[in-house]
Amino acid sequence: MAAAHQRTGIPVDHFVQLGFSGVVMMSDAIGAAPACVSGNVCDTYSDG
């Protein structure tokens, strides 16, 4: 949390850590946002 405070200047008093299954459960709980992509997507971080 100290690193986040140093980078942003915002003090972090509380946080929640989710694994991937937690992300899926949160997404299911709040509902998904529709996404429309009209072309190919190139993700340089995943070598795609």
C-alpha cells in the first residue's frame, strides 16, 4: 500500500484483493457491459 501512496499521493486505508474467480463473481453480480469491437484487437502485452 505504501507503493500506491507514493505513486499517487493518495493514502490507502482499506483495500480488497480479488482472485480471478472473485472478478467473475463481481462481474456477474453487477452485470456485464456490452462491448462492440468493429476490428481486430492487437494486445502487445499478451503477444497477440
